[in-house]
Amino acid sequence: MTCLSQTGEEIIKECVMPLAKAASNVRENAYAPYSNFKVGAALRSASGAVYTGCNVENVAYPEGTCAEAGAIAAMIAAGDSIITEAYVIADSPTPVTPCGGCRQKLAEFGAGEVKVTMATTDGGELVMCLAELLPGAFSQDHMDNS
């Protein structure tokens, strides 16, 4: 990617904007008739591909799907398995962090230093890494009996 071989704020914005645009576009497809709270997510994988997802509600609330989970499912279905960056957008006064379950899902496929940008439809952004979002994440290391 050109953003890796060049420096400067404009180049960085060029690299981030495709994720922001992808998340914003897919947000419009969210199925949120009960809460009216549409969320879009875009993930960049290690291959450089971008995968998107939106929230899908169900009248039986626990049966809904978060945007991040949808994007992860699309990534896995396509044969990728490593997240290198994530972008989540919602129409909220402040950036919305992924729910606890989605933080764990993101941590399953992304390293602690993976950047997660949380954005509002009005242009507000909050950037954190996965380790900040989910300190003490449960991992495969907890399952090993060495």
C-alpha cells in the first residue's frame, strides 16, 4: 500500500478513509427496526482486504447480531483470519465502543496493538488499541496446561 511507503497526515487519511467509508456505507444497511440504532463495522485483514458488517436486530433481542460480529463472519467466510485494523461507526453523540462480546471476538483475531477507531456519524472519533479495549483478554494461553 502506498500509505506504508510514504509519510504525512494526508497519506494516513487515505489509508484510513476506505475503512471509514466502508463502515459508513454498510451502516445504512443495518436492520434496526426496534432500537433504530444502526451500527456499521469495517475490518482490514492481514491480506489487505476489507470486510464489513452491520447490526441485525431481532424481536427476540438476544438473537440479534452486532456489526463487528458480522464483519468477522464475512472475513472468516472469505478465508482470512487476522484483523489488522477495525472501524466502527454509529449515530451517537459520542463514539460507541464495541460491546464486551465483540471486544472478545475482535481479540480472537487481532493482536493487542490492533487499532480500533470508533466514530460518530457527525465525524467524532476515538482511537484505542484492542489491549486498551479489553485488558486481560481471555486467550488460548489460558487453555494451555503446560
